[in-house]
Amino acid sequence: MMVGPTAVPERVLNAMNRKSISHRSKEYCEVHQRVREGLKKIFQTKNEVLVLTSSGTGAMEAAIQNCFSIGDEVVVPVLGTFSEQFALMAEAHQLKVTRVKFELGEAADVDKVMEYVTPDTKGLFVIHNESATGVTNDIQAFGKALEGKDTLLVTDSVSGAGGIEMKMDEWNIDIVLSGSQKALMVPAGLSFIALSDRAWEATKRSNMPKYYFDLNKARQFQEINQTPNTPAVYNMFAVDEALKMIFEEGLENVYKRHKENTNRIIEGIRKLGYDIFPKEEKYASRTLTAVYAPGKAKEIVAGLQEQGIIVNTGLGPIAEDVFRVGVMGYVYNEDVDAFLEALANLS
Amino acid sequence: MMVGPTAVPERVLNAMNRKSISHRSKEYCEVHQRVREGLKKIFQTKNEVLVLTSSGTGAMEAAIQNCFSIGDEVVVPVLGTFSEQFALMAEAHQLKVTRVKFELGEAADVDKVMEYVTPDTKGLFVIHNESATGVTNDIQAFGKALEGKDTLLVTDSVSGAGGIEMKMDEWNIDIVLSGSQKALMVPAGLSFIALSDRAWEATKRSNMPKYYFDLNKARQFQEINQTPNTPAVYNMFAVDEALKMIFEEGLENVYKRHKENTNRIIEGIRKLGYDIFPKEEKYASRTLTAVYAPGKAKEIVAGLQEQGIIVNTGLGPIAEDVFRVGVMGYVYNEDVDAFLEALANLS
């Protein structure tokens, strides 16, 4: 029950146990086409979802390199390791970053963040699911708050997409990026990114140097179900199969399973005398749970590992006090039971 | 017998058929350490070989982003699609590029190229093996020609490393990059890059924006056998196994096999009335053969495919006249026989 890379189902492993094909072959194009259509459903968008051979961080950089220019002003609510990385990367690309800081365990307050958004703000970078602290931001509210403004809403949904609801078009999100190794149950190595019409317009103005992550080129190749450079073909086989599994179960049922499993975890850990780290339960992520166990987190992670349950410690300053248990992807009732039983053995 | 992605051996496929692990676990670090040590032998270097989650093009961009600055003058001998890509990418990053053009099928003439290298030339970008035209450049001679000069020798050995000799340290190469899906017999998705001490020095002066491909950060993480972002863990399992196979056979034996297989292909196609596309046999690549079949290349590729032999057409202007057959990685005597027999059936 890692928070990513997550477990890879046997069906997905089997899909990778096959002969190599050329990424310029008709057979590859058929795989790419299915993945392309499936990812649109996951992102809930009419926009193309482009496939990049990189981790989610690469897709994050693609968003910056393609839709922004040196000196652009952007606002980044910072609430943990991954949102801070968003800010650091924007600075590395010479954007002018305004950080709006929240306490660890808090969600980004929309009204407070919007105080910093001016007519000169080119982008608002919001992490969907801050997996360092187990907090989900209200992306829909950010989308609403930006309606009628020229600011692009850029959303990192690496640990969200495919596990919890994320409606790119309806929620007015301009750029969404995600990765293969979380709720999609696929080995790490691919990332995904979709741009709204407004974001595609912005690519025409961008003066940022780019080549590998040139999204206009990627879009041209996507039209013929290919990629500009050699894609991670075996990971594509894996995504293809994982998407089939997701749609067989039904996306709504997948969301429901993630929510129910997390709710059972929250209830279970509280019974054992722990609490969640997020300050408000309504913002607690439903793809992973950050459990507050002051001073004991590392010991618990080790104790669970001895019983065959792999979870993760917190990141950064909360590494000693928080451990994180994921329900992303291939996690079912019996896994939750096993985790709670193992945790009870340590308590 | 594709020119990449190449065939993946069953042992390598089996190495990927296993449960997921965290990239921060001890188990992952052990895999990473073995891969790290193995790649040093492939590159024949004492330098660290860093592992990036990207195609070879990503590693090419990493070389530019980390070791050069906007406005730097570089020289690029252009002899086909991939060397032209090297030049285009350098231009995308606002380097001042001097192209030294050669006819398709020619190798880069060292003396001619060196006429364009001045004391202001910061980099000479030479492709080791131009897989578009099946030509191998004499990297050793370029290394010798640059001795005592401040120009960095940057070598793309995507379709070379692990298949033909490439001695980074002895040949005085400053930057070598390669990919997983060629002679290493591993699914696409990883690239590799190594920097000499001089190249590491250059990273300190570089003003290029970067984040995902920040090699100094990658080096820091490599010291603890990790990567800054989530690596393609399953591809690492695959590389680990493929390297074992290579060293069991012996690197020198692997080179010998590539050379002998290619020599047999060259002899065989000539018997059938074809010739090689490279103008001089001594520069004809020994990881793939570009066969000259004016006007008939696509027909032959289709005819071979019907007999179960997958080869590739030429790239760009020579697509109708050249087809390419690879011996990279997992290709043995009997594969060469099957190819020649199938080609004979078409003649």
C-alpha cells in the first residue's frame, strides 16, 4: 500500500510479457489510440492527453516550458514537498513566483490564494493532491474563482487522476498533468499532460527553450497515434491494460472504492488511537492517508514492513511524525483489513 | 531485427514480471547500484553514468542544458536525421550552431570538421552511429583531434553503446549519452549519460534553465543509488538483467558477435545484388546495416514482414531507397540466416 509507485496487477504485468514492437508500427498506433481515448476519460476532457516518457516531474516541466515565458508572474500555494517543487521548478525557469504558504496539513484556502492573483498573474499552479501531507485541494473552487480571468490554472494531479474525481473541462482547468505509477497501476516511466484551448494559445507566445518536451510537436504526432521520440512502449502496453481494468470496473466505482477504503482507514486508525495529519477531514486525500504518529512514524513503517505491509514515511520535516498509506489503484477491502490488523499488532 | 526498439530477451521480460517496489527502498538501491556499475563498464569510464527516465533525446537535451549556456558556439557534423536533430536541439536552446554537412552515406571527415573548430567552440557534437544512414563516425579520431583544446566532445551513442566499442575515457570523450532500447535489449524508457571532469566543470558555468534533467542533482542522488524523481523502476529491473546477460557473454564477445553478424549481412546482401548505403565499408555501422535498394525499400520491408522478419525503412529523403536491418542486442547467427533467406525469397 505504497503511495507510489503502487502495486502493479498481474494482468498488467502479463500485458508487458510480450515481444517488442516498433513504435512506428500499425500495432503500436492501435495501442496508442486506445490509451489516448482512455486517458481522455480519466481526465474527463475533450482535449488531447499527451503521453511523455518521463516521470510526473517531466510533465510539470513541460507545462512550464510550453505555456509560460521567462519573467511571467505565477502564484503557487505551497502546502508540502510537491507544491514546493512546483514553485522551485518555476523559479528554475525564471518565472516570478509568489508563494502563498499554508501550514503543513492545511489545504490551500481559495480566498486567501486569490488575494495574490492580479491581472498580471499568468498562471496559478495548484497541486490537486499534496501527497506529502495527504491533503486534497479544491480544484473545482480554484477553477470557478479564475473564471473570466486570463490566469491559467495548472494542476498537478499525479496522485489524483484515476483515483479521485478530476474533471478537467467542467472544472475549468487549463493544464493537467499526471503520472503512470499511481492510481493507474502501471510501472513508473510515463507521464500525461492535457492543455485547454487557452493553454494551447499560450504555447504560441512562450519563449522558453524546449525540445524533448515540445508539446506542439507531441500533439502533431498524437494525431497519427505516435510520439516524436521513442516512447516507453512496454509501459504503453501496461497503461492499455490498466485502463481496460479501470473501465471494466467503471470509473465511478473506482472512485467509490478509493473513497470507501480511505474512510475505513481513517476510522480504523482513529480506533487505534491515531489521527489523520490533515487538519480538516474534508480535505483529507482519498487516494492516500497521512497518519499522525508523533515520533513513531519510522518505527511503525518498519513494524508494518516486517508483517509484509509496505507503507511510506512522511516527507521533509514531518518524516518522524507521519506515515502514509496509499489506496491508489490495485487496493481492495482485504488489503485495508490486513493493514489495520498489522497496525493493531504494533499498538 | 529492428534498429530499435530491439528485441527483448525472455530473461529480461521475466525480470520485469514481479511485484512493484518503492524507488526509495533498499531493494531498489541494490538494483540501481548494480546498473550503475554495469553501465560504467559499457561506457568504459570511471565517470558516473546517470540514469534518466526519458528516451535518448532527453539525455541529449540534458547534455545541452547542463554543460552549455545560451549563445555558446558549437559545431555539429550533420550526416543524417539524428545528427540533424542534435543541431536542431542545440538551436532550440539558443546555441550558435555551425553545421558541417556531409552527403548521406558519408562519415564525418575529421579534418574537414576540425577546420570549423575555433578557440571559441564550446562543444563538438558528434553522433557515434548515425542510424538513419548506417554510418559509424570515428569518435576516437575526434577525441584525439580535440586533445589540448577547450572544446567539449559530446557523443550520442544511442545505437552504439553496448553493441560496438566505445571507450569514453581512453578516447577523450566528455559527454556520452545512450538509451535502453538498442544494444542493451531493454524496453525503451531509460536513457544514460556520463560526464567527464571537464564536462562537470562546465555545468558550473551553464546558465540554461533546467530542472527535470538537472545532472548535478542526479549525481547527488546517484551517490545513494537513487534518482531525484521516480525512476522507471521496471525498466531498471530489465537493465539489471540485460547487463548480467552481456557480462556473462563478455563485452568483447558481444562486440565480436555484432561485427560478425553485420559482416555476414553485408556479404549476404551483396550476393543478392544489393549494396550497403554507406559510401565506405570501413564506416558502415556494425550495429545496423543500411541496405541500398533504390525504389524498392518499402516493398522489401513489407515482403520481409510477411515472412516474419521485421526491419525498418530508411529515414527522411532515403525512405524509398534504403532499408535498415539491425543486429543490436539479442540477434544471433540464426536470425541473420533467417533474414538472408527471407530476402532471397524476394529477389
